Amino acid sequence: MILRQRHLLPVLFMGIILSPGCNGNKIQSSWPLSPIQIDGQAGDWNGLPKYYFEESGISLGVSNDADNAYLLFRFTNPKWLMSIAKRGLTVWLDGTAKKKKNFGIRYAGRIPLDSTVAASTFQTNLTEEQRQRLARLQTQAADQISVFYASEGVEVSIPADGMRGPSACLGSADGVFTYEFAIPLQRTDQMPYALGAKPGQKIYIGLEFGGMDKEELPQLGEQMGRGRERDEGMGPPSGTSRPGGMGRPGGMGRPGGMGKPGEGGGGEGDREAQMKRMMEGEKIWSKVYLATPPA
């Protein structure tokens, strides 16, 4: 994976855009207006800022209270969902604010086959045996989080329900796929896997997702050869803004496809750029300022 320029903007409700940034993205966490439930739904996040990364077609919400940091990760592109289902979404959290890959969690979640888009995308060209195997893997993935502590040589699988630390859930509605996380700020005997930070502290959050194996390239090329219209007709989740400075509220970005805003037509060079992006995956780091309790 490689790092590349990102454009993000802050938004106050799903459907707004953020401001431009790169690996210097700056995000101000917000104190939750009400308790956040990790259920794969975004209703708890109404009224909280979200940041839209234009080129990736994903939005990110960050919130925290005295005990946990909360992440809301949303997109509309079913290809990201396919890739995350196979490889997981990895979230790196660094309380030293130095972008170190020491503490991380990886989660895939169960594919929401009640979604027409997801169902048609995942079940195309699958044999019955492959469907059954996928269902078994997804059931397992929905119940487990992988936790990494590189400095301690730790890599463990824990329940995704938060009983031992981080919790996670995947949901979908109206063509929007939502990953939601809660990560404890401080380690305890009951919560041994935590960020190691306090409200008001500066941290870094890294996201890694996407990427493809060589054997998947022919299928990807065939899909992209059919044109961009189907993949890009979905648009980014509503209520999102772009990150940049601290991000300013803005309008909606391009659909959750792959090109830059304003790109036309889907020429050969554009399709090649999209294919390269899907092959390499995404790697995004943001500097996050944890919120303090409201006065």
C-alpha cells in the first residue's frame, strides 16, 4: 500500500463534505450528545461532525467520552465491502501521536446480504459451496476482532462485543455500509486492550482497507470494462464534510467511486487509475484531537 493525497471535509450530518488534507488530516473529535451504541447504525451520530475523504469515497466520524473513543466508518462502494469482507478493515491508534503501528484492531463483519447491492455483488459467479463457505467465514468474522500490540508481540482474537476491550459492528441501510467501533481509552484488568490516551489528548488514527490479490485482477478488469455508471451512481453517505484544516462544512462530494471530483467520462486512463487504486488499497492517517467534557 502507498500513501497518497487525500481530500477530506468536515460535515455535520451524513451528506456533507470535508476539506482538503493529506497525511496531515486534522480531525477534532466530538463529545457524544447521547450514549453511542455499537450497532452498525448512524442514528447516535446525528448532530456530530463527520469527515469525507473524497478520493476514497469514505466518511469518518470520531467521538469520545471519558472512557472510549468511537469511530464511524461509512461508504457506498460495494467493492470496498467485498475487499474488507476478505481482508478486514484495520484501524491503527497511536496515543503518542507519531503514527506508529503498535496498537491496532482488524474487523471484517458479516456481509449485510439484506442489502440488494451487497447481495448481488457478492453472489454473482459464486458456486453454492462458495456461498456456504462465505457464510461460515462471515459469521465468524462478525463475532471476532483481531487485536495487535506490535511492541509486545501480541496478536489475539477477542469477542467483538466489547467485553475485553474494543467492540465493532457492521450494518447497512439505503446502500450505505457502516462500520462502527468503540475503543477503550485506558487499560484495566477487565479491559486489557486499549488506546492509552485521555480526553483532550492528541492521537493518530490510521485506516487500512481494500487491496486485491493477483488472481482477482481479471474479474476486476471485466467489471470495470462495463463502465463506471453503476458503481458511481450511489454517492457518498449524506451528512459528511471534508477533513483538512479542522474541516469546514460543505456540500456533497462525488459518489463513492474512485475518481477525483469533476472527472468526466471514464476513459481508459481513468479506468486504469481506478484499477490501480483497488489493487493497492487505501491507507489514510489522520491527526485527531480528542474532545474534553463540555463545560
